[in-house]
Amino acid sequence: MGFYDEIAGSYDEIVAGAARADAARRLAAWLTKSHRVRRVLDVACGTGLHARALAERGVQVVAADASQAMLREARKQAGEAGRHIEWLHAPMETIAQSPAGPFHAILCLGNSLPHLLTDAQLHATIRGFRALLAAGGIAVVHLLNYDRILERRERIVGVTRSGDAEYVRFYDFLRENVRFNLLELHWRQGRCRHKLHSMELRPYRAQRLCEAFTGAGFRPPKLYDGWQFHEFDRSVSEELVLVAKA
């Protein structure tokens, strides 16, 4: 996971982590109030934003990531909430081999699932989710709406700025996948230093994910447009939140 090892220290600036904190708290409230979760697995946890939000509500969390650098950053930010979090170095596709279940919910957020580039990896990951969930538990997956992105050929993912740094995220469209690019621009005294990071992603459409989850033994998933849980519209929604019950 060299891509994320390189950017771990700047990750929250790149994705506007402070602005995402409210959404993380809303999700934690929804999980604890509507689903009464007590033990949660956060897969591809990044810098631990959602793990912390759940831990602050007393939920026991196992937070896993394939990047050691991201896990170090997550531990550093956890503070007192870290008492309720177990940190685990593990990739998504072998997640069922690592933590002991069952869990009341499994989260895979922040456009993480598209890092699985093959059908075999996707199916292994989702089967792993199903194996680790308690009866009636839920898997919650969040990613960009690739139905819209592919149909509109939308290249720009986002632009953020922090101090003298600017981050531009954009796609190149390949035959089946997309190349995700992160351009770092650092301005000082009128001069600009820049660095480009790139990696390949698989742009999963909503229907493909629904088929994969039902094929792994989940009930038909519910699809939402972001964390307000509005109805998902494949041609309009910017984000896809998929909730599948075991």
C-alpha cells in the first residue's frame, strides 16, 4: 500500500477530514440507536475517523487497514477513544482470517471497495464480511457513485486546500478500471513544488455490488444517497451507501 504510506500524514487534509467528522458522528449515532451495535469491524479504516466516532459512544471497535502508516496515524489521533479500539494490520480480501467475530456491523467506507481490482478479491472480501457478522448484523459500504462518474466521464474527484498546500484528485479512464491521481501542490514565495501519486481502482456500479452481496448470502441491499440516507439515484447521486443485512 505504498500510495497510502506516502500520504498518511496528509490524508485528512487531502480528503477534508474535519468536514467529514459530522458525517462520522451521524453514522455512529445511527448505528448505536437504530441497530444497537456493540461490536464493530471497520475495514480499511484509514486514519480512524469512524472508529473514533464509534468508540466515543462506548462501542468496541476493531479497526483494520492494509497500510501500516495509516494505522500509525490512526493510533496517534485516537487519544482516549483508543481504549475501545483494537488496531489490526490486514487487507480487505483476507479480513476473515484475522479478527474473531461475530460483529454487529462491518464498515467499509471512504471509497475503499474499489481498491479490489478483481472479481475474486471482491467476492472473497464480501464472503469474509458475511462470515464475521452476527445473525442480523449489517454491512455498510460507502463509495462514489460510479454509475454517474462513468456515464458522465467525470474526471475531477475533488480539490482541497490547507495552508500553502493544494490537493487535486482526478481520474484517467482506462479500458475497465480508472487511474486515480492525486496531485500535491505546495506553494511558497510564489514557487510551486508538486508531486503526483497514482493508483488503479475498479469503478463498481451499484447493480454489480448488489449482486455480489446477495451472492454471498446477504439479503437484498438497500441503497442510499450519502449519510442523510436519501433515496439513491444512479444518474444524480454523488455517493452510494449500501446497507446489507446478514
